[in-house]
Amino acid sequence: MHKNNLFRLLERLDRKEMTRFREFVQSPYFNKHEKVIALVQHLSDIYPNFHSKQCDRKHLFKIVFGQKKHDQAQLAIIFTYTKNLLRTFLAQEQLQANELEQQTALLIQMRTKTYFKGYEKALKSSENWLEAYPHKDAQFQYASYRIAKETDQYYEQLRQYKSDDSLQRKQNHLDYFYLSEKLRDACEILVRESTLQVAYSSRLLDVLVAEVTQNWTYYQGIPSIAVYYQIYQMLRQRSVESYLRTLEVVAQNVQFFSRKEQQAAYLYLQNFCAAKINEGQSEFVKYVFDLTRVQLQKGLLFEQDYLSEWHYKNIVTSGLRVGEQDWVAQFIADYKAHLHPDQRENAYNFNLAALHYYNKRYDQALKLLIYLDISDVRYAITAKSMLLYTYYELEETEALLTLSDTFRQYLKRQKEVSQDYRNGIDSLVRYTKKLALLRSKQAYESTDKWQTAFEKLSQAVAADDKIVNKKWLLEKLGELNSR
């Protein structure tokens, strides 16, 4: 019985929501069915334990109908009523949380009932609410459009057009909302096409991008358009100049966005930098480090009072790459307590291992890496890569060869990871294995034969632009040649 859809949905309510649902069912405006009230009262009393015998059909039938002998069909009818009321309750909860919908619904009711004095007061209240709206994002444009649309309908109903600009405002805000949403979706389309191997079609996108490009002086003053237009151009052009322009526009406008959308804008910038680093453009490491510190200062890297393990790792990685080992060591220690308890030890040990590795304390790094328990594929790939580097630095050739074989098999199974990234990591592993084998032969192979093999490997690495962390391979090749 606990697998019933009613129970599955009720399990997703928190305690306060369950209480409100019980009160909702008890309201005669929404429900007059006494047996539904009895059922919901019982379910509220035992919440969230819907797997007990108290949810057995016989027991529920006795609670609802006061009889021991149960009729499954009768009970099913009560369940259907209750599920319908629960759906209505959830919709009502959403409406209650959405002040725009409330403002608009009130205006419509006042207008359709031709209570124009009340309408004018409600309209003034809506305009004040809009003026106090905390952001200037796409939702602000949508809210402005909705209220302008309703105002235009009001004046049309009164047949008053001369002094009203609501139609023009409606058109403006509809354009701004549409452009903002299309450009934001366009950014996400580019990202998903590159990582998930899917294709999208947007017939009007080129026209919209051209509109903003040709009228940039006008549109740059609208934050939700300016930011996503620049992010889109950055993702298309993929140049340092486009990144710097986007960074400037985001910095100028991000305060007009909600916290969630601020996080999204910075994530686009950060992921762009990460991709450039993987392509070998090391100047982007400093950009990543600066970005993460800005987000840390703004509190954008915390979710439900915890610092994400991914942000923790990205800050450590970028800080180490720009030579900020002392700052990173302090950061690892200071922010360990801000990690979620379920992730804390793994994340702390992984990043401490990274610090040891960059400080050439390879034995200490190895002790931490081999005992990590990592189930997330992205984390696992990074940890295995670092373990590969560590084995190479310690000249543990046999361990490296074993790891390289199992690592490549692991990569083949990770179908949810983009093919390009898997190929880039696979190339790193393959070339590292060849590099380790070449180093092991240096002491006994003839100089000419060894040098020929070295040159062949060096040329292959230099020609492959898809290798993840190609810079590390080139450094190790340079070190090997100078031995």
C-alpha cells in the first residue's frame, strides 16, 4: 500500500507542508468530504512513516469508515479525492509563493467585474511591487510585461488610448523577456551540444543575435540581455578577448540578478576557463583563481550553508597552478569545516594530496590518494589522473602501468562523460604510459635508438591538441630529455 502514488507524493512534503495540507483539507471551501478529512488527519498523525501497518488497507478502511470489513473500491474513491485535493493544494502553494501571479490575478478579477475603483488601487499596488522588485533579470521583464499587458486590457475595456503607454511598455518588456530567455537558452544549447553530444535547432536565434549586435548601444543597458549575449558570444568565439569582454559585462550587471543566476553566470565563465586550460592555454589558470575568489567573497559558492566539494577542489587546483601554495594550504584548513559532513574527509584528503603533490611531497600525496573512496565519475577521473602523475614522479613504473590499463577501461564505461573529454583523458593516460616506459629504457637502451623513440613521442604529443593537461606531458618530456 505504501507504494501508492498518494503516499509517494506525501513523502516529499516537509512537516510544515503536511500540516498545511491537513488544514487545507479541513477547509469547507476546498473540501466537504468528511471521510477525506479523516484519512488526511490520520496520515498527518503518522507522517512520515507511511510504510507501517497503520497504512495497511484494512487499518485505513477502519479509520475512514469505522468498519473492520473493508471495501477496496470505496477506499480507492477516497484515495482519488485525496490525491486530487493534494494536487490542488500544491498548485495553491505555488500560487501563494508567486506574488506576480497573485497581483495579476487580482487585477483580472477587478477588471472583469468592472470594479474600476478597486482596479486602480490594485494597479498602483502592482506598480509599487514592480518598482521594489529586487532584480532586473528576465523574470523582472516578464513581470513588467504581464502587468503592462493587463493595464493595456484595462484601458482597452474603458476605450481610453490617448494618454496610456501600456501597449508600448508591453511590447518593450515582451521583447526584453523573449531576448533574455532565448539568449540564455542559446548559451545552454552550446554547452550541451559540446558535452552531451546532442543537437538543437533554434530557427530565430541568428536573427535575434544580429538584432542585439546591431543595436548593442541600446541593449547593453538591459542586464539580462547584455550578460547572456556576451556569454553566448564568448562560447561561440572562444577567444581571450571575448572572455575579458564577458567578464567585464558580468561584473557590471551581476548585482541585478538573483543569487542563483549570479552563480550561473560565473559558472559559464569558470567552465570556459577550464576548457581553455585543458586545451593548453595556461593563462586562463589565473582567471579561474580570480573568479573563484570573487565568488567566495560574494558567498556564491555555498549551498545550504555548505561549500561544494567541487568549488573547494577548483579553488585549490587553480591556486596551486598560479603558485599560491601558502594561500591554498590555509584555505584547505580553514574551509574544511564548511564542507558537507558526507563529503568532508574525501574532499579534504584529495585536496591535501594535491597540495603535497605540487610541493613535491609525493610519498605523502600517495598515502592519501590510494585510500580515497570516490564514486562520482568526475572526481574519480581527477583523482586517478593525480595518482598517475604521482606514480610517475615516484618512478613506480609497474604501478603506473597497471593503473593506466585499468584507467582506460574505466573511461570506456563512462558513457555519460562527453566523448571529447574521455578521448582527452585517454590520450593523457596513453602518452604517460609511453613516457614512463621510455624513461625506464633510458639507462640501458642505445642512445640513438632511445633518442629516436623520444623524438617520435615528443612529436606525437606536440601534434595532439586534445590531450587533457598537455602542459604536464610537455614538461615531463623536457625533464626526461635533459637527464
